[in-house]
Amino acid sequence: MRDPERVRRSNRLLIVIVILMLLYGIINRMQSGNDSIYLFGYKIYGTEQTSETAPEQEDTK
């Protein structure tokens, strides 16, 4: 039979790992500037991102 204290300790460790992974994902999104939130592949929150292309500069030699 399993030791209940060992099971509790491993459950806490798993919860801490999941929380750290979620924090990493949140910080990574904040640094990338993407504030969209997706749920099952559908955007539920966030601004529409438009790609602005800079005009190409011609090399004059």
C-alpha cells in the first residue's frame, strides 16, 4: 500500500510544475507582445494584429 504522505508530496510537486509552466507561458506571451487568448483554437480575447510592412529601400550606388 502506498504511503499517503508520499502521494501528497508528489501531488504538490506536480501542481507546482504545472503552475511554473503556466507562468512561463504567460511571461513568454507578454514578452512577445501577443495578448491574445485562445481556447481550443478559437480566439476569445485579443486585438487583431496587423502586419505593417516597411517600404523597401532601394540601394543607390
